[in-house]
Amino acid sequence: MSYAIFVNGQIHHVEDDGQTPLLWVLRDTLKLTGTKYGCGVAQCGACTVHVDGQPMRSCTLPLEIVASSQITTIEAVEGAEAEAVRAAWLARDVPQCGFCQSGQIMCAVALLRTVGSPTDGDVDTAMSGNICRCATYNRIRAAIHDAAGTLRGQTT
Amino acid sequence: MIGSRESSPEPRRRRFRIGCLPIVLVVVAAIVLAIVYVLYPRTMPQTQPIPAAQLLEQIERLRPVSDFDGIPDLQERSIALFREAGRVLESPRCMNCHPRTDRPTQTDAMRPHTPWVSRGPDGAGEAAMRCSTCHREENYAASGVPGNPKWKLAPIEMAWQGKTLGEICRQILDPARSHMNREELFRHMVEDELVAWAWTPGGQRTPAPGTQAEFGAIIKAWLDTGGECPR
């Protein structure tokens, strides 16, 4: 069946089964390979994208229910929060192998859009579904606090 | 003839020799086979529907209300009916989302939910880690993640885990904790779509015993006999 999906500001016409996970459509059909396949069962967070602004695991998101949604992937996430996170990630040299990082960043951006000054608890709760096999958790948390500080500086 | 030697009577031993070409061929063949093996398209494992007959055998049945008609004492009958309903209430399908902490449990083993999640202000998760981050409006076979439009935790005052059946009974009859009167409680049990999910959980999850209609009939009979609670 044919679906029109709105990804990163563009409409794409996709011919696929409606139960196909969005992750496969993004990676295999649209070649947006920044979104990673980690586990396929919503346990690792590597496939996180934004759907109408909300972080969602694209491995557990059937194509047929996102046809009317605005999807944003790591390739096009933007805005003050995204810029702050990107700068903090670079400054802290957060990634090690990097495989999980697109999911981490998508969740971090979503957190900062919701909670301006997250506590360690807020960060841990929001990021708990994003696994990092290199265990860069401390750098991730520090970078999120840095990004939050940058954003607070921009607003004051 | 002096000085001449006759040729050796022993036949020359022939040694088996392998030239370079066969080795190269074997190596090339191995590489080709490895490439074919790596690149050969494999079909992903597909979910298989469980035959209906097998499914029926697996379903744990609830006793019909008529089974309890033989109990002459109304209070005893009411308690017996609630004990039967308790088989549903205490099934992992119900208990997993009635935790005593802010964290749900999952699977038939009722282990802590992974990833780590917390109930949040509305029972549907914290900011940026909502239930809807993973759970959709229906079960999703491709990932095995269960779903329902109302997917969220019961309020903390409706925590069932760690409680006896009698305590659960008194809790659900207490409007201060259940936020329902008896009529609303009955409707919740027989009509609520999240409650209904307990009988269609998908995946390898064991459904709650019986059907929602059978469960509703037992709840109605229990309320009609006074809504008595076990101790």
C-alpha cells in the first residue's frame, strides 16, 4: 500500500506494508541511516525519532499510524535545543563508538524542550531508555546540563 | 663392466604433490562461498498465528456464576464469587499495571519494567519518557510491544501488588481509593478497553482467565450478593 509520510519537512511517498516499522522505512527506503537499529524491541533507544515533537522509538512505530504525523530524524533536528546539545556534545566529546548517539541526542533535545533546567533525576528518567554500550552516561548527563546552561544563558 | 652400476632395483617412490593451482582454487572457492553465505538474502522470522483450537485449550476458564448457586449462605457465596474474580485481578495482566511503587512490572514473571520508567504526574510516564514513547494504541507484533489507547498505570492508591485479595477487594470498594462507585466499578470491569486488553495481550503473554464477559458476570453476581470481601 502507498503511504505519504512527512519526514524532515518533506513529503515522501512510500510503497510498503502498513505494519512495517518506521525505522525500516527511514533507513532502507529513505536512506536516512542516522537513525540506528539497535534491538528492534524498544529496549535500547537507538532508533529514537521525533513524531509531532515527541520522542518515539521508530522500531515500534508502524508506518500506517505515522502517515499524518510530522517526523523528524537526527539528520534534520534543529532549533535552540538541538544547537545547544550539538555544541555540548562536541565540547564534552561525548560519543565513543557513536552508535547510540543519534538516539541519545534526539531524547536529550526532547527533554530540554520539556524541562528547561533538568535535575540529574530528570535526565536519568528521560534518558533511561537509551542504552550506551560504551557507558558514556556520565558525559551524556554532563553535556545535557551544559546544554541546559547554554539555553538558560540565551533566555536571560 | 667394471665401475658401472646397475640401476637401483627399488622402484622410485612417487610422492603425492599438491601444486599451487588447487590450493588457489580451494581458497577462491571458499571466498566465493563465504560471500554467497554473507550476501544470501534471508527472510526475517515471521509471526505465526496460533491455531484457534490450540488457543482455546490454553485459555484458563472462569467458573460460571451458576457454579456458585449451591452456596446457600449469601455472604459465603459473595466471597466465593470474588475469589473467582480474583483469579483475573491477580493475573500478571492486571497486576503489572497496579504496582506498589512508581514503576510497573512486566511479563508473566512480573519483573521490573525495562527500560526504567516512572509513572509521572498522570500515570502515563514522565516528560520525554512517556508510555507513548514505545506503546502504541494496539499491540505491535513486529516489536512485541503491547499497546492500548489508554496505556498507563493505575493510580498509586490503587496499588495491588503485595496486597491480599481481601485488601484488594476493600480497596476497589472504597471510592476514596478506586475513584469509582459500585456502578462505575462494574462498568470499568466490563467495558473499559484497557481492562479488555488483559484478554488480548498479544505475544507470548498469558491472557487473564476466561473472557471479559464471564468476568463481568462474576463481578455482577458478586456485587448483587452484597459485594463481600475475603478477610
